[in-house]
Amino acid sequence: MVADKRIWFGVDGGNAPRVKKFLSEVQSGLVPSTLWMHEEVGTTGEAKGEITTLFPGETPFSTPKPERIIQRILTIATNPGDIVCDPFLGSGTTGASPTRWAGAGSGSRWVNTR
């Protein structure tokens, strides 16, 4: 496979090896096992409204996520009292969501860095 260039070691050649797979060699994709409707987790428009409320007259981040989708993810991925870390801190949604979520009794804490 290496001779056929079917093993990829990254752009600089120093990464962990990965097998190249072409679309014609794999199934036509994965079937989602869940579906989160916008009525449940929010929309991009809702997220922009949330960020505008925090920063009136500004657009500090062009693609914020709705707080409700972050809350859904945190509900699935964490336990009460866990520490949530957002090392990228784009629009601050991950930090804002646990604040409101903690008010609902989750006991979550968070660390935001930039």
C-alpha cells in the first residue's frame, strides 16, 4: 500500500499513517442515528440574535452556534459538576451556555481560553 501511495503520512510526512480511501471504495455514507430539529436546538439566526444581544451594534463572530445546541451537547457529553473547556472561545457560546445551564441546576463549571 505504501508503494501504491495508499498510505498518507500527512502534509509533511511526519504524522501517523492513514489509509487513503476513495469514494468509490466506501459505502455511500453514514445514516444518521439522531436528528436534531431546529425547533429543539435553535438556528443560526437565533444564534446571531443571541450574540447581538451581548454585543449590540457589532458582529464579533460570523458563525455563532445557538446556545440550545451547546446545551444539548453538554447534556449528552458531561455529568453534573464536570468542567467544560473551550480552548478556542470563538463567540463565547460554550461559556455562556453553561452559565445559563448551571442556573438550571447542572452544577457545571467551565474554562474558556483564547
